[in-house]
Amino acid sequence: LGVLSDNEIQSFKYHFAITAALLSRYCVEGGMEHDQAYNLSDLYINKVDKCVTLKEISELHKKMVGDYVKRMANLKRKKTYSKHVTDSINYIYDHLNERIKTEEVAKHIGVSRSYLSRLFIAETGVSISEYIISKKIETARNMIEYSDYSISEISNILAFPSQSYFVKVFKKYESV
């Protein structure tokens, strides 16, 4: 981080405010209501102003990022799909840190793999496996941009079989 103030605590608060502004913009671009995104930013900036230690700022930062991520995930889930597809999407979001197989998703929601595969493609326009990879890459992009995790750590967190496979898939999706 750059030094924005001679006072270390104040410098971190400035970085926090910058992160809040960037998160707000990104979420608005992703479909969140402008007022909701910026009101949330204001709320967290007011909270960080009351923090007196780096630990408090760090904990609030994690809470803020998690809050934005959860709200965006809920927003993306609100697209109108059948119960089976919605349940599948919820399962995928809840298990992004694991290796997810279509069979597991189908079993979890109580339908056959082939039925779920046909239904998912019909309603979303992509296969379940393609959807899973796209959500993992979207999450990885956010982690690269907004966290200090290394590529290796992100690959492990999102349960890619190897770092090289993760990099290959990431480049494929990000070059599109």
C-alpha cells in the first residue's frame, strides 16, 4: 500500500475508503442499485472512521468486502429461474471453494444429472460445468483485484486441480 498519511492508522483509513469506492463502482457496474452501493460505502466509511487500531480496520475491511460479495451474489441469484436451477445456482455459490460435479448438484436437489443438465442449459444458456468455471473465475478475478492472495492461494481456495490449470482457464476467460 502507498503511504497516504504520516499517521499509519489514517493511511489505512484512506485506503479503506478507496476500497469502498471501488467496490461500490464495481457493484453498480454489476447491477446493484446506485443508491444501495453508495449508501453501503458511506456506512462502512463512517464505521472505519471510528476505528482506532489496524486490527479493527482489517476486521471491518473483511466484513465490508463480504457484505458486498454477499449482496452481489444475492442479486445474481434473483434472475428468474425454475426452483431446480435456482437451487443449483445456490449450491454452486455455496461450494465455490470445493470441486463441484454436476452429479453432486443433481443429487443435492433431488433430480437426475441428465434432467438437470438439460434444464440448466435451457434456462441459463450454459452448461452447469461452464457456469461453475465462470463463477470461479469471476471470484478469482475479484480476489486478484481486491485481496493480497497469491495466484497459488487463489487456485487452492477455489479448488482448482493445479495452479497451471487455473492460470490456463483464467487466461481463457479473461481474454474473451
